[in-house]
Amino acid sequence: MQRFRLGSIVLPILIAALAPTAFAQTDLAVSPFVALPTSTTSTVAGLGLTLAGTPDFALRATGRVALKNTYTGAFGAGTWMPAWGGDVDAVAALSGRPFGSHNRTGSTFVFIGVGAAARDTADARLIGKSWSYGVGTMLPLGSVVDLFAESRWRMSRFVLPTAKPKPSRTKEIRFGMSFHVHGNGRS
């Protein structure tokens, strides 16, 4: 019997459903961010690119790199080169208007996406695939700048969070700013 793989089903559905959003672009945002360290990760810095075709839906791609990353093994602390990775997310507004050219408002949003990450050592590159989901809030500071905060839960495998055995999950808290470059001028 073949195992259910969430990523092999969800990603094509998300791309097919949301690709028209990217082509009907009304809002483009560039978003530098920082993710706070947790017990299993170090501070991460990154950059996101969001394409929105409606005030309620968007596609977002982000890249990130760990500013410091160490590993404690059986023989003490060893140094790893910084971990790096990226995500592609579908973003939907729960309230307000987070996207659009002229009349954005404070909003709460949710997202789901897929990602990959790698960690380099002197001997090998370790690459992992994951999917993630989360919730965030955005506050406009004018017509082209927003502040945002979001919480992301990252699943280590392409299975549901309720799968047996339960996969490991990490949490990430991001803070950043978005700079909007408006597309065709629709509001």
C-alpha cells in the first residue's frame, strides 16, 4: 500500500488554484525579516517576495539564512556553516485587507506552504524538505510600508501533524517590514 504524501498533493493544488493570482498582480511586496532563536534554532534573517492579485490572497516566496549555527555532538561543540533555506506559501487574509494598492488595512492572515533547508558542514550538506503553516498580523504604516509578525510551525516530513508516529515540529516567530511596489493601480 502506498503512503499518503501531503506535499505531493497540496503543492500542485495550491499552485493550480493560486497561479492566476500571481498573473493578475496588483501588489508586489519585498519583505526583509528576522526570526527569533528557539531552543533548536539560531537567529535567522531573510527576505520575502509577495505577489498578490486580490486584497485577500497572495503567493509568497522567502529565503533565509541562520546568522549563527552550532551543533553539539558526542565530542563537544562543533561548528556548522550557516543553515539556509526557503519557503513558498499561499497566504489568505482572515480579516482586513493586507494586499492591494491603495487601501490596505491592518489584518490577520494565515498561510500554508512547502520548503527546503540545508546545513553545510566541512564534510557534507544535509538537505531536508518540509511543509509549514502559520498565522500572522500586518499593520500598515502608510501607503507603502507595513510591519508584520507571524508564527510558523514547520513539519519535518510531508505528513499530517496527527500522523503516527508523530513527526517533529518546530516553531518560528518572524518580525519584519514589507515595502510595497504597486502593480496596475487597482485598489
